Amino acid sequence: MTTSAVLSVILGLSTAVVAGLVGSFALMKRMTLAGDVVSHFTLPGLGIAFLWGLNPLVGAAATLAIGILMIDQLQRRSGLATETAIGVVFVGALAVGTLLTPTEDLIDALFGGFREIKPAGFALGIVACAVVLLTIFALRHRLILIIFSPDLAAATKINVARVNFIYLCLFGVTILLGLRFLGALLVGAMIIVPAAIGRRFATSLDGFLIASSLASVVAVAAGFVVASHWHLSLGPTIVGVASAMFGASLVKPVRSRVTDGL
């Protein structure tokens, strides 16, 4: 394997750990499908970057940040639920992104396959993974309290709006980290599917977080191996492996106590 390929594998596995954790809280907040929607906020930035010859991830980060700020303001000023605010921003981003992205670059934008990773990009990605991981760890108790009893969280002086905004930012960073491997169309699967698998087997909150991250790591690792061996597209391969894992988890009924009703 080349150095770039090794760096890609390491960053992909690190991203998988983060995606599993973020996805676990997304499932408990009933916003797992938001991963699929938020990822489309990157399309206008990808389109502009391709047109101007810029790094596509830089353009994606810019429009993703704008989309997250718009969602936060819609929530605060209009009282809309998270999924409704995301839906309002999503339709505009999807239309603009599709119009701006050149036809020859549309496949890369939707399914991943950006150019090989450089050491600087790898270092930045690892730092981003570490920041998301540490922030989730620091906020986990407040997030759980907000999810299950927002009134109690407010009564205990937790700034609910601020914590929700920070989580939304972490959600966006995770989407951006996975964009290189899965593209705007499939990156939401890194958040949705591993969390669904973890829910099947978890009997405690810690077990849920660990199971989701482990499922994500296994899916990404297996996806790299299968795609490399059979010369397949990486993004669809990872999602296919993750979906197969979820299908296998349904063979034997498993009752999750930690997330009952979610």
C-alpha cells in the first residue's frame, strides 16, 4: 500500500469511531435521518470548488457551516423542530448544489472518490476526530439529560440551546470527515446504520456507544478490504457492508433496553 492509502485507512477508521458516537446520540435525539439531509448542505460548496479548481472539502466545509448556522437560527427564532429546520435548508442546498456542480464531477461529489489524501489533510482530519471525540465525552451527560428531560436540563442551569448547537456542529464535522470516502449522497449512512446496529445489542448506554462505534469501524475496515480486493467504489462498498451487518443483526431478535422506544 502507498503512504496515501495507509493514511486514508487510518483516517477512515478514526472517522468511523467518531461517526458511531455521534450517530448514537443522533438516534436518541430521533435525528438519524438528518445525517443524510445535512450532508447535502455540502453540495453547493462542492460545486463551487469544482468550478473554481479549489479543494472540494474546503468548499463543502464553508457551505456546511452556513447551513448549520441557518438551522440554528431557524430553531431559535421560529421554534421549528430540528428536523423541520433541516428540511427547510436542505431543499435549497440540494437545488443550488445540483445546478452548480459540473456534470463530470457530480459522481465524485455524490459518492466520494476525491483525490488522494496529503499528510497535512490527514493531520487536520485526525485533529478534527480528536476534537469531536473529546467534546462528545465532555458533553455526554448534558446531552443525555437534554434528550430525555429538557425541562429538567433547563432547571439545572444547562444552556440547552448552546449544547444543542455544539452537538449540531459536531454532527457537521463528522459529515465533513466522512465526505471524502462516501460523498454527499452516502455519508449519512456512517451515522445512521452503525447506530441502528448498536441499538440492537446494547443493554446500557456505554454499551450502546461502544457497539455503535465498533460496528462503524468494522463496516469501514471491511469496506476498505472488499473495495481494494475487488476494485470496487469505496463509498458504496462501505455502505453495502454496513447494511449487510444490520440485516444480519435482524436474524436473531435482540431487545435493547437502553434505547427502548427510540
